[in-house]
Amino acid sequence: MSKKNNPQVEEVSEFDFDEMLESVGDTHRMAAYHFTQAAKHHMLAASAHDALDFDTCDFHAFRAYRHQINAIQNAEIAVMDFPDPEMDDDFEE
């Protein structure tokens, strides 16, 4: 699938992700975006598998996996960047 065939890919690739993730909320939104994209690609992989189109199935399964990895990474960053006052108490003596 080329960028010409999928305008959504072109839109996302134009963003500067470092500037986009300015807050913990932005990081949560990026995680949600990638989880959503992973789900969409899993549905496309399932449809392709049902149609016995295994090349397309593999393509979408791989795309889903990549989105899943990005989603988990962003979710972890969001959790680690959020200040948790209860954790500060654990280190006081």
C-alpha cells in the first residue's frame, strides 16, 4: 500500500511527533491512536484470512503488531511521566 492509496498514512507521516507529544495527555492520545490502528489492522487481517488472501493477512498482521508496540510504548511513557505523589512517600525514611 503506497501513500497515494492511503491518505491517512500521508497525514500522519507529516507530523513531527516530538512536537506533538507536549503533555502526558498527548502521550495517552497517541497510545489510543496506535491501539485503534492496531485493532483496525487486525480486522483487516481477519477479513483477508477469511478470504484466503494470506499475503494481505500477513501485511495487516505486521502493521497491527507495529501499532501495538507503539501503543504500549506510548502508554508506558505516559505512566512514567505522570508524577505519582504516593511513590514519593515510598522513598522517604
